[in-house]
Amino acid sequence: MTNPAPNPTAAILIIGNEILSGRTQDVNINFIAKRLATLGIVLAEVRVVPDIPNRIIDAVNALRAAYDHVFTTGGIGPTHDDITSECIAEAFGVPWEIHAETFAAMEKHIGKENFNAARQRMATLPRGAEPIKNSASLAPGFSIGNVHVMAGVPRIMQAMMTALEEILPRGRPIAMRSVYGIGVLEGEIAEGLTAIQNSYPELDLGSYPFLYGRTTGGVAIVAKGTDEQAIERAIAEATKLIAGLGIEAIQGEPPS
């Protein structure tokens, strides 16, 4: 029997000073990660960089060389600090120029009298880029090579990601199961958990402490991978590990 082809890999590049300053809390990573898991694309890295051209260019080139796909969010609006698009052009060594089809569509939608220079920036793309449809607003994201450039505004990014999924490759879906125990301490399960992980090297097995109420804690054990039968067996063993402490093991996510 031949081994199945490895799942495609991906990285997310978050671009924006507002994320690094703490002013804006990023919620895009969670959405993209869940969608990639469904598609069978392994999210292997997330980076956050400021609105500084060389930092963006260096990150894009490093990530596109390391992974099958790179998903960027942020910096494609109409203001002076929205510099992602021209930085992507620089990273690929191509001109940054008006995309005629996008320009015409935006001009028609907005009206020629309102389609000012700032808005025209959103119709300016790296040469060779393919627009990503945007049902939330007209201005598109775009793909060039293995880099997919999307908005930072969550509802717009989600519209772009949904459209992009139509052309992304599929791998084996990545499943995840969890079990938790209230009152469990990580030190009590560390040795047993290591043994389970060693038995299932194809899975990612992790332990995650949580707070239940104001004073009571617990630990959730999470198994993730593409082999659902192995996941179920690993979670069954983790359930026994928690139960062996005399604590009820509950499958699913812990209470918030």
C-alpha cells in the first residue's frame, strides 16, 4: 500500500500596526485555521508584522518559500498605511499597476465622481495577480503564486476566504477531539500523556489548562490529526488516564 500524499501546508501573515499595538484583537486566525482544517491544509505558522515595507516583503518571501500556501490579512484598503499590495508586488518582483477589470467594476459601482485616487489604490494589484471575489464589498483580494491576500476586516476577509476555497487544493480533513477533567493538574498526567503521544506519533496531542469558575481549574487533552480512528483511540486512552485519578473524564470542550 502506498502512503497517501502529505497534506498541503500553510502559514498566515497578519499585517498591521493595530494588531501589534493591542488596539485591535485579531479574530481572523481562528476563522482561517478552522477553514483550513476542513480543507485538509495544515496551518504550520502564524506571523504578525507591522506596516513596514521591508518587514512585509521579507516575511512574504520567507513564508512562500517554506509553505505551500500563504494567507495574508490586512493592509489592502485605501489609506496611506495600506501598503500590503505594493509590498507583495515588490516581493514577487513585478510592477504594481491598475487591474483594468477591477478598476472598471469599481468605477461603475462607486461612480466616476467618487472613485478618487485613494479608492483607485484598491484596484491596483501586482501584475499577474488574480482577484479574489468579495461579496461583502466590491474591492477584491488577490492571489499571486502561492500567496493569497485578503482584507483585515473580519466580515470582508471571511467573504474572500469563502470565495478562495473554491480553488484551493484539498487534503485529508484534519479532525480534532478533546476530553477534560475538572480538578486535574498537568503534572499528574504528564507521564501518561507522553506515553499516549509516543503510541500515536502521527497525531498532535496536547494538554491545555483552563479555569473553571474563579478558583477551580482543570486540564483538557486534545488530539488532532487526519486519522480519525487513531484520534478516537488516543482520546479513549486519555479518558482512562483522567479517570484513573478518580476524576470524571468528560469528552468535548471544557466549560468557559
